[in-house]
Amino acid sequence: MIKRTDVLIVGGGFAGVSVAQKLAKQGMQVVLVDRKDHFEVTFATLRNAIAPNLLTANPRKYYRDFIQSDFVQADVVSMDDRIAKSSNGLEIHFKQAVIATGSRYPTLPIAKSTSAYTISEREQEMRNEQKILAKSQSVLIVGGGTVGVELAGEISSAFPNKTVTLVHSKDVLLGHLKPKAQNKALEQLTAKGVSVHLNTRLVKEGAIYRSMNTQETFKADLVYECVGMSPNTEFLKTELPGVLDKMGLIKVDEYMRVRGYSNLYAIGDCSTLDKNKHGYIANVQGGILASVIINQAKGKKVKPYKTPSYAIVTPTGTETGVAQMPFGVFTSKLFVNLKQKDMGIGHMLKASGTTPDLLS
């Protein structure tokens, strides 16, 4: 079966939905393909797994309920610069394509699922995780990036009597943030009783994790490995292997075009466009790219991409967090609540042209 479209968008995360909605609003023929039947505000998934009673809105919403373009639920298994082949046998012929397939943590499916493709399956995945965590008395978190820090904070807030240990191979937490934000996050986690070990690279030996430099051993009832983010770009290796760098990221130019192709674009976590991988930036990239495609169709000149100013808010539990703004680092609720209030659900769904479904 063949479907034809002006613009194909592969991936329905923050970046893909953003560009799809804006192009469709301008009357362009668009097909959005994603393996899931729903959009997910991934900012909220850790709290959803750890303390779901604290959320008032569902971080997930069916694409069918708000996407203005044509939506196909399937995997794209291969593509070149004109045709994409999907897992359900559909061939999509396109004039232009946007690759926005995002990334995943292979060892941490609660952050971004690798197998739950329906809302019901994803919610069951959350419930299963809640049961496992509730039965565990000790928790080991490997990795001190955003996910590891937020996870440690969420668990220590929801279960103050559990032993929570965070081990990180670097000398600071949140390496992408400024030193003040890094120090504040460490102070906040330590104050909550989280045992933080820096400069500690672990190797797994059966059920035990051993420090490669000190030989100290770590063992816990439950281990979360928050390391090894991988771009979802394997489907390009058959027809377009030359577009990937050694990390598996799609190489793009300053106009978000895949290098070597005038009709292919890549944005979000799967591309080299920005070294900072953040949902808000991906959403903004989608809007900018939509404007580029629209202006090119009208014969207008387009400007090269420039990283927008943005804030990064990292909760360290339900009551604390650090906010790195363009004008400084803050820990007051005024700034932390920009994300803490509803974990970004309302803002990101509004940016996607819809509203969240309330939880009863």
C-alpha cells in the first residue's frame, strides 16, 4: 500500500509534533508516523512512576485526539530521500521529510518506554514499576545526569525511609549546568538523605556493582541505570548510513538539513543540531523548522538556526529543585515551580495545540 504526502514526519515527540502541528495549520499535507498511539510529556514520567497521586493531569494523550495532520501508528523500518517503509507494510512517498525520532535509555524504560506503545500498556508499565519500588528497601541509581538526579529526588521524597544511593562517574552532578546549579542539586539531595558518590565508575559483577577505582561495592534491592542515552536512528543504517556520526546522531547543517540532502531535515535528540538535548529545545526547533519549510515553499529567504535562550529546571524531589535561567541560578519556588507545579504537562501540551486530560 502506498501513501503520498508533501511532508513526512518520523517521530511524534516534542520536536515532531511541534513541526507537524504548525505545518498542518498552514494547510500543508503532512503525515506523522510514530510507533506509539500517544504523545507523552516525558518530563513527568519519573513522578508518574514514583508518586502518581501527585499528578493532576495525564502526561499522555492520544495523537488522534489532537494531531491536525494524518497520523500513522507504525515503525519506519527504513527510508531513503523519497520513500519510507513502515512495519505495517505501508510505503510513504514524500517530497520532504523531517526525522525527529528522539532518543531512549535502553536500561531505563520508565523514562522512555522501549516496548509499551499504547496508553494502556504504558500505564501498566508505570503500575508495575510502582509495585517493584514499593517492595524495595534500598535503591541504587547509576548516573548523575538529569534523569538520575530527578529520580533520586523523587524516590527520596515519596519514600523517605528507603535507602537511596546515587553513584556518578564524573566529579559533579548535572554536568551540563553551571557550577552553582550543580552544587545546589548536590546539597538538596544530600539534605534529603541521598548518599551521593562522585568520581566513581562502576562495573557490574553479578548482583553487585564494584567501583573500578576504589573497589568499594554497592548492592541494592533495586537498581536504576540512568546512563547510555541512545538516538533512535537505527532504521537509517540500511539506506542512509552516511548521514550518521559515530554516536549515531544525524549530521545536519545550520539550516537543520541532513548533510548531503536538500529535502531531508533532522531535529531534536536524534540530530547534531544542538549539543543540549532538552524537550523544550526540541519543541522550539520544531516550530523554527516549520517556519523554514513554509518560507521556502513561498520562495522566501530563511535564516540559519540559532540555539534559543532557555531555562532548565531540575527538581530534586517534590519540594526542591534548581532552576538555571538565562540570567542566573535559583532555588526559590517562584522559579522551580515553572516545572515542579505540573511537571511541564500543561505547558508542553499547550505548545502542541491541545490541553491535558485531567486525572480523577
